[in-house]
Amino acid sequence: MSIISEHGYRQDGRKPHQIRNLNYKLGVYSQADGSAYLEQGNTKILCAVYGPYEPKQRSRLLEDRCIINCQYSMATFSTNERKADGSHLAACVNVGTLALADAGVPMRGLIAAASCA
């Protein structure tokens, strides 16, 4: 099955040069220090940031760096049978950056990720 139809459209109705719709919101989860919600095509991701906190072990204290622990999980109703329409990893990186910025975590710049086929 071809990705592009004989009329020049992708399966989701976009032209080959068009990107997926992208929407985001900041501060969507009040229990977290920072949060962001991202919709990229059919991919929907919520990211929450708790911290920054001082490390529990003083030996891990770094003046100009931090340690980030990430947990990634799919919703229980999300299955492998559903058809992915884009890079989940790139979307996770992007929403994570937005949530870190919403939490006020100092960063030298913003990180952005993309995928192409």
C-alpha cells in the first residue's frame, strides 16, 4: 500500500509537504511544578515536572548540571494495534522541553526534536 495516494494525498488527507497539526498547552496539571500537553496529529502526550530538587546524596551535587529522571508510559487503553502517525519519541522530547520551561528549570536553550520519513 502506497503512503501517497494517486491524487497526491497522504492517508490522513495531508499533502506530502504538510506537517501534522500541532497544538500545546502549558500548566495543565496543577499538582506538578511544571506541565505541558501536546497534540501532534493523533499523538497526545501529557508531561509533568516535579522539581528541581537538591539531590539526596551530596556527592551527586553538581554546580552547573542536573540529573533528570524520566518515566515514560503509554495509557493502558493504548495498544499496539493502533496505527502510529508520527514519532512518539520526538513528541516526548518536545513536550518535555515545554514542561521544563513551565517549571522554570534554567536551561541554556530549548530542545526540539523532529522525525522524517
